[in-house]
Amino acid sequence: MSSRSHRFARVVQTAGTLALVLAFASNASLQQPTSDPARATFMQAHFSQAIVLHDAVARGDLVAARTQAALLADHRPAVPFPTGAQAYFGLMTYDAGRVRAAMTIEHAAQAAASLLSRCGQCHLAMHVRGAVAATRDSEVGGLVGQMLAHQRATDMLLEGLIGPSTATWDAGARGFATLGISAEAMPSRQLAAKARIANARSSQLAADAARAERPPDRARAYGRILATCASCHQEHPGVWGPQR
């Protein structure tokens, strides 16, 4: 979809902005920020690869997720970073390995959420802020509009995890709690019943996300949301799911 292409362009642009911010990161021993183009290039690629991994899991495409995880696990920095950053890269590499070895989409979702949470923890430690371009508000109705509303809420949760940002995370949890799939719009009784089950599940997931305060708790909550999205998308391949 064309909106996905535009969205991916915004994600890449955001990754470039994040990279430039991180290139100016400083620690207690560094009084003046120092620009490093090589570091900026690495971070742009690293962030983009993490988003591609996330979207493969969200689509329920385990093969693509494992393939991308293998690339991300091997994407180690060959440029200097502020003190402490290497430890977080090690943790992200570990989580990428977990996605690569995952035998189910649920295990891949939990490992991917943990990896993205490591990004946020690194940003916090390095005194920088990451951002994810949110899905734009859409006037499209029906199931497509409902799916876009779900994606917008999950994007806010994702940014809250990666930023990290408690305010954005909480806004995403509130938004997710108000969402639902119209059972009446489903073409069959079977799908209508599934929609009602999905709505009840979404309410529980939103409540879990609202209660999560620590990074590990938020990672687990987001992992469950990601796995739920993926399971639904697996039932409807090529129709629903992020196609950035």
C-alpha cells in the first residue's frame, strides 16, 4: 500500500534523526558533544533493521523474522560509541539470537519486544531519545480503518518502549483500550465470534499494558500484543498487517 511506503520513508527519516541525535550523545567524561558521521550511518541502519524485524513479527511471518534477526545479530558496531553502549548492543544481539531460534511466533514476539526494550534502555542510559513515526489518522472506515486505529495505538506503545517515553506508552495503552473490531461488519458468524473474542483479548492486553511500569514489564506486555496481532495476521496473510 502506498501509505505503507510513505510510512517506511518516515521511519527511515526518523532513524536518521535518531542517529544524528545519538551521534551527539555524551557521558560524564565528555564535556563537548562530538559528531560522528560513521556512527550516525550505523545507527540509521541498525534502527531500520530493528523496525523491519518488528514488522515481520507483526505480520506473523516467522521465516522473515528469523532471517532478519540473523542479519541484526551480526550487525555489530565497528565505530566507537559512548561508554556503556556496547553492553546494550550485546543484549540486543542476544535477543536477536532468540528471535532467530524461535520456533513459534509467540516466542519471536517476546524476544523482539525485549530487543526493542533494550533500545529504549540504551537511549535512556546515553541520554538520547528515539522516535517511531506513528500511523497517521485515517478517515477510512470499516475493517481497514479499525486496523489502522489498532496500528496507531500500537505504534504509540512501540515508541514508548523505544523512546523510552512513559507518556507515549500510557497514551498508547489508553488508545488500545478504546479499540474494537466490529463483529457486525464480519462476513460470517464464525468471523463475528472471533471478532468478539479478539475484542475481549484486546481489552485485557490494554489493561496489562496500562499496569506495566518497568521496562521488562512493558516488554512482556508489548510482546503479548505483538504476538496477538501476528496470530490474527497469520490467519489473513497478504490482507492485514504492516507492509512497510
